[in-house]
Amino acid sequence: MCSPGEASPGPAPAGDLPPEWETDDERMAFLFSAFKQSREVNSTEWDSKMAFWVGLVLARGRRRGAVRTCLRELQNGFERRGSVPLGLGTVLRELLRRGKLQRESDFMASVDSSWISWGVGVFILKPLKWTLSSVLGDSKIPEEEEVLIYVELLQEKAEEVYRFYQNSALSSHPVVALSELRSLCAGLCPDERTFYLLLLQLQKEKRVTILEQNGEKIVKFARGLHAKVSPMNDVDIGVYQLMQSEQLLSQKVESLSQEAEKCKEDARSACRAGKKQL
């Protein structure tokens, strides 16, 4: 099911659409019609229509900043006077062929995603779909709710996460809890699914590695903007555990300090009450 994570954005704002969208009904009727079965029937018309929709689909993804989309979401986004473009499926198939889009299921199959908790309900993917996709390739028009990824946008946003982490206080050591990283990146990643996709992209680029330790997932980053991450070792895990212990100790000290201050205030209040009674 297509669930790009945010509420449905609805039709594209008029400013994001070409002038003929509202002024040239004849041209738009042609652009909203289905593609001929073969490009050879009229290659000029085919190429013109394809160029129009390819530009709009890619521009819409970049404007929204969402790395995921699907055929149904785009149909809703490009609805015009009650009609939806009939050739969008063919356009998406072409973008898949060009490598501008990628099926989310194919992306997931291309990288080790075993660390993702299936219980979270984030990626409910059927292996059968992976098999069919690998057999049929990108010659198949995507289903209406099949999730697709904007490849360049995913790479760019993964780079944002990487740089954001490197410039944060958490980067004092390359190993960080996945939960802490999620909190740090909340402003960059609108939802958990996008966050995981960006981490998987960084993992694919060998800039992070992820390990589960005592039930908690921890992430190790490469040192430097262009370095490759080294495997997580006992030293990394030991330092991480030490940092966690230090954090717990600090929280305990803070809690005891607040409790002590409260006791002092209670004692002062009791003294004042006693003096009033005398």
C-alpha cells in the first residue's frame, strides 16, 4: 500500500504547473491521454508527452522533498478538472528504466536490511514481489500503490543526515544509539520509514554500519565526509557502553540533586510553619 508518510498533498499548486495547464485545453487533453502502445506510431508526440510528464514528476518530488511516491499519489496530485493523466504509469516505467526512480522493494533487496525490526510494521514486503520484479525488470508498469523512490533525492537527503550528524555533539564518538539518532534527525526525516531509507542508503554507501547490542540497535558512522566506515569492533561497543553508563549516572545524579533540593525546601517550609505556631 502506498503510504509516503505524510498526509496526501492534494493537487499541485498552480505556480508549480506550466502555463498551458489552465489556458490550453486542447494541449492538455493530448497530454492527459494515454500513450500509444508503440512509440514508433508517432515518436514526436510520444517524446513530447514523455518530456512534459517526466519534468513534472521529478519537479514535484523535489518541491515536496519526499523521497517516496506512488502512481496513485501522482494521479491525485496532477488531477485537472476531475480528470487524471492516463499515461502516468508509462512515465513511471520510463523513469524506472532511466534510474531516476527505483522500486522500494528492489532497493530493500539490494542492501542488508536485517537490522530493521519487522515488528515495527515499517516494511511489510512480500518476497514474491522481489522475485517478480527481478524477473520482469522495469518493463512492468508500477501498480497504483507500489512505493517508488526518487533516487537522487534519497542520496541527497542521506548526505544531509550524514553531515548533520557529523556537525552534532553526538559525533564526538562514531557510535550512537539508533533512537538518539532518530531524535536528532527528526527535523530532516518526517517519518520513521524515510529515516530507515536514508540509513539504508548510507549503509549502501558504506558510510554507516548498524548492529544490535543487548536488544538496542547502535549505528557507527565513518569518520570524515568521504571516508568508509570500518566494521564495529569490541572497542566501539565498549566505549558506547561506557558512554551509556555515564549518561545513566548523570541522570541519576541529576535526579538525586533535585530530590535533595526538594527535601531542603520541605525542611525550610516546615521550619517556617513551626515558627508561626510558636
